[in-house]
Amino acid sequence: MSIPSTINLLDIIDSVGEDAARSILASYLCPLNEDIESFVRGKAVGFAKQGIAQTHLVYLTVDEQSYLAGFFTLANKVLVIKESDVSKSVFKRARRFGLYDESARSVSIAMPLVAQFGKNYADGRDLLISGNDLLEVACNTVAAIQRDLSGKLMYLECENNPALVSFYEGNGFNRINPSSSAGELLQYMRRS
């Protein structure tokens, strides 16, 4: 088995064309989350071309054959962190990177959002990479971008699902909106 390699979807479109890129994405399956599968197959190309969010395909090589093992999508978004929602140390760190609003006692920070993320379940390819390793590839990509651009923080949002909460917290993400209401996505932040 090889080290995972990533390819930006825009590079694929530039290299082989949009139809061939859509064909590659059509091989992606995620029975655990239809929304993720729908995004990859139907929206990733449009979002990439419009500059809304950039999808990165993660490949692994086995016996000289390269397989689409998973993907992640990154976007740059503004996150508002309320002082009352995080520890003093987290808020102090966040203030260094954002715009402080004294009246709202919050800080607004433009930072990378890991917007979509998932393994490819087609033909058992989900066994090629663990969720932890796929998330590490995404986080390393963010860190590399921030070395050139600046920044030290990233965030993601997820459903209030105990397995997802455990997964992200186990990978160093800290919850930043503890007062979320039912059905609202949980927000997690991590140093890159």
C-alpha cells in the first residue's frame, strides 16, 4: 500500500476535461451518508468551478493500481466564536486571528472549513484508508495552505451524532458551540 496522494478536482478538470472528471466522481459511493455521495456526484464540479469550495480526491496505490479511496472539500468561511462558548484560552487564541466585536463579545475569523469529507465505499475501497488517516490528509493540506497564506486554525461542522463527536474529538477538534439546538450542526475547531 502507498502513501495517500491528493489531487485537486480543478486540476483533474484542467487535465482531462469536465466530462471525464464527472465520470471519476460517479464512481464514488457512500451508503452511510447520501448527502455526501450526492455532493460528490452532483455538486463538487460546480462548486470547484465557481470557487465556492475545492474538492480534493485522495488516491492510494495497491499493486501498481491507483484507487479513489476518499475525498475532502475545503472552503474559506467566516466563523463567529462567542466568548461564552469556549474556554478563555481558546478565545484568547482566536482573538489573535480575527476581528473582535466588543459589543457581541465575539470574534470573527476567516478560516478553512473542512466542508465535506468521506471514504469511498465502492468495491471495498473504504478499507484502503482509515477515517483518521483521511482526516489527517485533509488537515495536512490545510496546514500546507496556511504556511503560504497564514493562519493557524481550521474548523468543521457535523451532525450531533455520538460516533461523529467521538471521532472528531479523538482527532483533536474542540467543540465551540456548546449551546447548539436540536438539528443544528455542531462546530469544531482545531489548530492546524
